Amino acid sequence: MHYEEFRREYTAGGLTREMLVASPLRQFERWLEQSVQAGLEDPTAMVLATIDDQGRPWQRIVLLKGMSDGGFVFYTNHGSYKAEAIAGNPLVSLLFPWNELDRQVIVSGRAEKMSLAESASYFVTRPRESQIAAWASRQSRPVSARAMLQKQVQVLKEKFGNGDIPTPDFWGGYRVIPERIEFWQGGEHRLHDRFLYTKGEDDGWEIEQLQP
């Protein structure tokens, strides 16, 4: 394959300072709403990057599950690789790749564990099968065969019956409090539009345009 041949022009539209609002969180919500209206398949999918205790970066796709207290919310097993990395180094990065709109949003900030009450409030809204899956999986740990997971799911279905499924104490939410957020809009001839919001000492936001 000739990878250099995969090339296209970005013509979805430009981005100017006048189009931006003062709060990057409000600007993000505006773009997310436009992504939903455009019919993107997974508008809340985001790449989460962490650094482990040996300084090695790792990335994976997770789903944004809300915006609260000035942060981006997702949920995971507290024993997962991502949770263990955050415990050692809470500095993380998020990337929303809205390729169909020639857009991406990059978030740099600090991840903090949410309370059990906050996590439980979300857990009860999950489909029952997803609740059981949270109990069945020791996320990121080795497994010899998928059949073992399926057997554990069946055991849990019998255990819980038709009753309510409690929130696992090893599962919950994280909130990423942003310190920098960049909005990127693709432009023709690789002259992209980039605007970076940086949080100031007074919790206000400064905006500067970056060269592509």
C-alpha cells in the first residue's frame, strides 16, 4: 500500500475567534450538539491517554457519559489499567475525533475519582446486561478464554435474579477537570484553524490562535 496517497482536502468550514464563546466547556457542548445533529456514529467517543508508573503512555477509546462540575465524565473498573495509571499520575488527555466534520477537540487536565453516590446514580441507568458485565469483568486482567467470562455472567444472572443489581465497589466514575482545551477545524491546503483555551489563575480562560 502507498499510504502517502491517502489524502483529501478539508472543506467542511473554517473557525474564527468570533465564532467562539468565552467558556471552552460551552464551546465543546455546542460542537458536540452539532456532531449529534450531523448523525455521527459515536459522537461521545473519546481517546483517553494516560501515563503509567514507568512513564509509558497508553491510549484507548472510552465514552463520554456527561459533563459535571466543570469536567468530562467517564466510568471504568477501578482495577483497570487506565484507573491504575490515573492513581499514580492523574494528568490525562482526551481527544474527540470528529473526522466527518473535519474537527477535533483535545483536552488536557487532571482526572479525579467521583464519589460512590455519583457513580451509583449513573449505574442504575445502565442496561441490566451492562450492569452484570461490570460485575463479571476484572477489567484488564488476563483471561484464558471468553467462555470463562460468559460463565461468570451466567452465575451472576442467577445470583441477582430479577432483583436490583448494586453498584460494584470496584467500579465508578472519573471526572477530567480541564486545564487546556484546543479546538481544531480542518482547512484547505492544510491551513487548519486552531484555538487553544488555557485556564488562568482566576479560573478564567485565555484564548489564543495557533498556527496549523
